[in-house]
Amino acid sequence: MTKTLQLGIAGLGTVGAEVARQIIANHNHFTKQAGMPVMVTAVSARNADTDRGFSMQGIQFCDNPLELASMDNVDVVVELIGGSEGVALDLVQAAIANGKHVITANKALLAHHGYKLAVQAEKAGVMLAAEASVAGGIPVLKTLRESLSGNQITRITGILNGTCNYILSTMQHQARDFDDVLAEAQALGYAEADPGFDIDGVDAGHKLALLGAIGFGTAPSIDAVDMTGVRAITMTDMENASNLGCTIRLLAEAEQNDDGEVLMRVRPVILPLDNQLAKIDGPLNAVTFTGTPIGAVTAIGPGAGAGATASAVLADIIDLALGRISPFFGVPADQLAAAPHRTAPQKPERFFIRLKVYDRPGVLADITTILKDHAISVESLLQSGRSDDGENGDVPVILTTHEAAPQAIAAASAELAQLPAVLAEPVILTIGQD
């Protein structure tokens, strides 16, 4: 054993500090697993004096993370800063240019720049690895890229954001309002102070762009992912879903048709309670891959947190030490096709529609007339209770439809929103079939 794998870690938040702690505290274990000693030789963070639970003895501290890209005592740059632009992008590009391997957990960076970074890394003969960028501790990228490489993948469906799943499953089981549960998620560290990336579906969209690229052999395109978050979901929606024998989950979905066209979307979906993804509670993640010949396979586990994410980073480090280097997207990046993307679903689906309307005579007739004009058949309609303010008050109207064309639903929704008695944008959710 003549070599030591030397790591430079940029970012010592919960994940970066956990990676360093594990390597330092379990040195013999990682030496055995990696076939060589693995050492943290340099780090960069905002504050050098913070106690992060490991000794800085023998570790060089850099105020500027870009220094790691050119240090002689760093073989691998572990980028855990985050963000799609700025210093994270500059560091990764500089590290590759200087012949250093890169390991990252940065899904936003890869969703926006993964193609060009993969091309750069392959030309430089270094590894770009990011198992931690999707689904935390679940090895979904490795599973898709390696274990399922003999399959023709046609569909990927998953719960990829633990924050949203915690909020929705807590609303389901504890009958609490969205804002209340969001505040709790922030207090527990599941959600950021600004939770927009999570609850608006952006975080899940970044992850889906990477899964779709690997699964379908296409260049990643975050612009091709249609993202709808969970801000509009209320206890009224959850209660009515329950009345249907269902619950609500934020799903990330990618599918490729026979013509090679790819549809990718993140959206809240009403799922039957016996659906496997409907049973995923709390901050867990789950991903189902569908393809030929395997059929469908589902992976479930912790999708975030220091331990889960650090686990994936450590696995990449060991792979690198053992020489298990493969293209990040499964094939050389310059072989990735620019797949034609479908921006609208084509197959009919059932829908749940919630309207906030004035409690006035004739409102239901106006609503059903619009749906009829768009050939949308109503399965059920409910207006529960009366407004305390009479015709100046508002009430929710809940409808479910038989199978209808998504384009017809979109057109009808636009017309419903223009009705004088409708007080807010309609909330429309797909009702899943399986």
C-alpha cells in the first residue's frame, strides 16, 4: 500500500462535518474498505474556529475554497457548498482542470451544468461522482447506472423531497394545517428558513433531471422539467383525498414514449392508500424504476440528513480509491442524446378540482356548464355547508372527474378562474390509478 487518498472538503456544514468525522474516527475501517489510507488533508468553510466534532490537527484550513483546486496535497475535491452557480461551479471547474477528482452532493449544480462538467471530467480523465445528489442515502444513481443498465427504462417515479413528504404525511396523519407543519419542519431542520426550493418542487426537479438523464441516456435539462409544488395544498384537500380512500404526495415523474420523447414533471398527486408511494411517510424518499425486462423495482430510505448524505459521499470516495470510475451519466457524456421533450401529458387521467367560490345561486350551474363545454364528465361534486356571510362569503366546491384529457382540464381551469364567483385559482390534482 504505497498511496494515500487525500481529500479536500469544501463546506463543513452538517454533511461535510459528518464526512470528515467518519473518516477521522474510523480510519482503519476506511483504509480496509478503500484499499489505501484515506485522509482529510484540507478543508474550507466560513469559520475556522467552529467546533465540528473532529480535530483539525494536520488539516490545512483554507479561507478561499478555490485554493483546494490547486493544492498538491489534495487528490479529490469534495464539494459540499451547494448552489448552481458561483463558487461551487468555479471550484468544480478548477478542480477538474487541475486533474483532481470531484465528489459532490450538489444536485442544482449538476442539473444546470452536469453535461458540460461531465464532458470536462471525461476529457481530463478524472471522476465526477455525485451519488449524494439524489435521494440521500439511497443508492439510486448507482442502481440506475449499474444494476439496471441492462434494462430499457421507460418510467421513473419517486418521492424525492423529504421536506414535502414530511409536511404532507403529517397533514394526513395529524390533521394539521400546511403552515403549522411547515413551521415544525423548519424547527426540526427538515426545511430551510426559506423553504421555496422544497415546497415549490425545485429541489425534486433538479433530482429528476439527473435521474431522467441517466435512465433515458439523454443530456440533462432542468428547463424540461415542469414543476408544481405543494404551497396550495390545504387540509380540505387532504380530507377530501381521504374520503376517496387516498392521500396526497409530491411525485417526481419521468417517462419516455416509443418515439423517444421524454416527459418530466413534479406535481402533487392524489394516490390510493394501497399505492406503495402513498405509504412513504415522514422525510423518507422512494424511487420506482420501471423497465424491460425487470418490470418495476422500488428503493426506499432516508433522503436527507447528515448521516444519509454523508453515507453516499463516503461510498463515492471508496469507489474512487478502488478504481471503480465510470461516466457519471452511465455513458460518455458526448454520447448523450438531446431528447425531444413533451411539455404536456397526453393520456387521459382522473382529476380532483377545488374551487373557492362565492356562496351564491347559479354558481354550480356555471361551473358544470364550463366542464360540459370541454367534454369533462363529473364523477362527484360536493359543496359542504353554507357561508356565514351569505352571498358575500365563500365556500369550497370539490369536484372529481372521470378520465379527461389534460389539455381539456387546463382549458376549463382557465375559464373557471375567470368566473366572477370564483375567488382564487382552481387547485387541480391528478388522481393516480395505481
